[in-house]
Amino acid sequence: MKQVQTEQEYRDQIAKDELTVGIFTTTWCPDCKRLDMFIDEVIEENQDKHWIKVDRDEFPEISEEQNVMGIPSLLVFKNGEKLAHLHSANAKTQDAVREFINSIK
């Protein structure tokens, strides 16, 4: 999974003509650390998607633009358009994240 370093890199990544999953997290969030414990397995099962990680604290304007109110949140993009958003309250378990990702076609 690629850690986004600049706003332009983020914009380039979500503009791709493929499904891009953006995981919005922070370094201090307990639920984000729990997500880190199982997300690699979900990514492995979904290699047909492009995965990026966005630190909400480093990019608050992107988070606000995308209505990321809580963390972790998973957003799915294609051609720069947001197709789906798994809000933080629903992104706490591997099963919930897997079900969300599997629902995206």
C-alpha cells in the first residue's frame, strides 16, 4: 500500500482508471492500529484494486473535501470520482471491511 506524500500524488492516484481504495488514518488512532493488524490480508484478497493510505492529520483539507469525519475511513475512487465511503463506525472489524470491499465492483 502506498503512503500518500503530497496532495498532487493523492489526486493522481484517485484519478486512475481503476478502483482505488484510500484508507484515511492517523498515527495516534487506536482503531487505525487495529485496522493495520488485518488490512494486509484484505489487500491480498483484493489485488485487483489499487490501495493508498492518507494521513488525515497531514492532509486535513483532503479529509474535509471527502467528508472524512472519523478514522479509519475507507473511500473508493475511480477516475477521480468517489464511488463509496466506509465510515469509521463501520470500519472496525475485518469482516466489515471485507464485506465493504467485496461490494465494490
